[in-house]
Amino acid sequence: MTAATTAEEPMALAAARLRTVGMRVTAPRMAVLTAVSNSAGHLDADTLRERAQQITGHLSLQATYNVLRALTDVGLVRCTQIPGQPARYEAERHDNHHHFVCRCCGGIRDVECTVGAAPCMEPQLPEEYDIQEAAVTFWGLCPDCRAAALAS
Ligand SMILES: [Zn+2]
Ligand SMILES: [Zn+2]
């Protein structure tokens, strides 16, 4: 694969996805969306900014946040807030998945929802509440940290 195809094809794809949701296509939006789409997920704004800058040139952290918020609002990006950590971003797949966070290394991995459609739990709330989703974070030790803890 040549450098041209690696740089241009994801950008064209990003532009098409922006148009699909009715967003104006701008270089920062294409670059940030490409950075999110090309990652394995769960990156913070600072890391995404660095990656987007490799595509589009200088991008301020504030501009990166603004783009990420706009992409989250239209459902192209999913933002996950984990206490004690910066917000993490990943491509929105509408699969209602949850997250496991390692208390030791901070690693995050997806946990498929075993129940299915959102909301995947039935909280005890009056029926006047319109519950749309359940955000579940599982905390514990990842296999590496668990092995290290057992070995020490
Ligand atoms: Zn760990
Ligand atoms: Zn995830």
C-alpha cells in the first residue's frame, strides 16, 4: 500500500460519513474521525489530537474537543467517561457494549452486552422516567496485572 492510499482513502471515507449524518465536511472533522476510526478504541483527546495532526497539521486541544463533541452528538463517535481518567473515545458501533477497566494498569476493554438492546438492565425507577441506556463499568484486574499480583 502506498502512502497516498493510506492517507486519502480513510479521509474520503470520513468525508462520506460526515455527509451521511448531515455534517459539514472540514479537515479537522475528517482527521479526527479518521483517527478514531483507525484506532482500536478508547483513546483520550490528547492521543487523538496527536494522530489527527499527522493527517491535517496543527490542531489545538480545544478544537479537538469541539470536534469530538460534535462527532459524539451525531452518533459517529462514542464517548466513555471513566472516573479518574480522561474521557475516552471510540467509533460508535451501536452495539450497546460495556467496559472493563483494570484498576492496576488502567487498561480498558470492551465487554459485550449479554442481554442485548439498550437499556440492558431494569432499574427500580418510576415509569415516568424514560430510560435510554445503561452505562456499566466493570472494575478489576486484567490478566497481566493479575498474574503480576499473584507472582509478587
Ligand atoms: Zn492491568
Ligand atoms: Zn468500548
